[in-house]
Amino acid sequence: MKITDENYVYYLVGQNLKRLRKLRHLSIAKFAMECNYSEGFIMNIESPNYKQTFSLGTIWKFAEVLNIDIRELFKPLD
């Protein structure tokens, strides 16, 4: 996916979310429960092959649950 593609930001946040969630040893089920979202919603966000949109409020909630600066979810991928 190209950085110039408007959907790239969803991909970027999804991949960073997956990495950071796993670093904290949180399962999708546990993370979803703590965020008050469905497991399917989190799975869709983290999937590189599915375009799931979400709000800034959702990103804020992810950062809060992961106890990170929200900017961590927008870091460039390696």
C-alpha cells in the first residue's frame, strides 16, 4: 500500500496497534474487552487485507488502554 493512498493511515494504525498490543501480551479478546469494542472490530482493524475505518476517539481509546502516547500508533512501519 502506498503512503499516498488515503487508506494508508488505517493500515498504519492497524499494524502499529497489533504490534503494540502483542508487546503488552494482550490477546485480541482481552484488548477488545478493555476497549469496550468487539473482537471482530479489533481483528478487522489489525488485518492488513481488510479496510476497517474508525474514529479519532477510537484511536484515543486504544492509546489509553495501551498506556501509550497516541503518536505511537502513527509511527512509520519498518
